[in-house]
Amino acid sequence: MIVLTRGDCLVFSIFLSAVVVGYVSGLLSAAPALDASAEMVDYRIDLNTASVSEMALVRGISRSTAQKIAWARRDDGPFKSMDDLHERFPRAARWEDAVRLSAKGP
């Protein structure tokens, strides 16, 4: 049986902390650097093809609004332009930067 004193426990905890810090810093230094010349990716969702769950991920679009958008697509067809979107959903300006419209609907 091994008996550890308070001093032994302190030394062990300092050693363990150093090991963890060394491991984490090694992970961070091995992470790939971001390339400033990398091409930007368009993460905007397409309101004419997105599911209710996908639309609800956009800040400003609640799940109920996403459902209303899906019903509007089903009943009145796909959105033809951003003006058409604003006509059918006047508060669309709040999330306009996060969405796009495809040429054709689902």
C-alpha cells in the first residue's frame, strides 16, 4: 500500500497539469493554419429547397416561420425573387443575408 502525503499529492497534481497543458498545446500547434487566400464558401440556405429544420437554423427564422415558408412554397409555388419573398413575408429583411433563392423550386 502506498501512502501519499499532501506534498506528494501537490507534486502529482502539478505534474498532471503540466502533462495536460503540454498535450493541449501540442494539439493546437499541430492544427492547420487558416489560408487567407482560401475561397469563401456560400453558406446561405436556399428557401426554395430547404427543409423546415434547415430553415429553422437561420437566426431570425423560428420553427413556426419556417413551417409557414414551407406552406407558402407548397400553396403559392417557389419564391421568384427577393421582392416576392418580402411581399409574402414582410419581416424577411431580418434574415435576408442568410438566405438565397434558386431559379427553380423543389
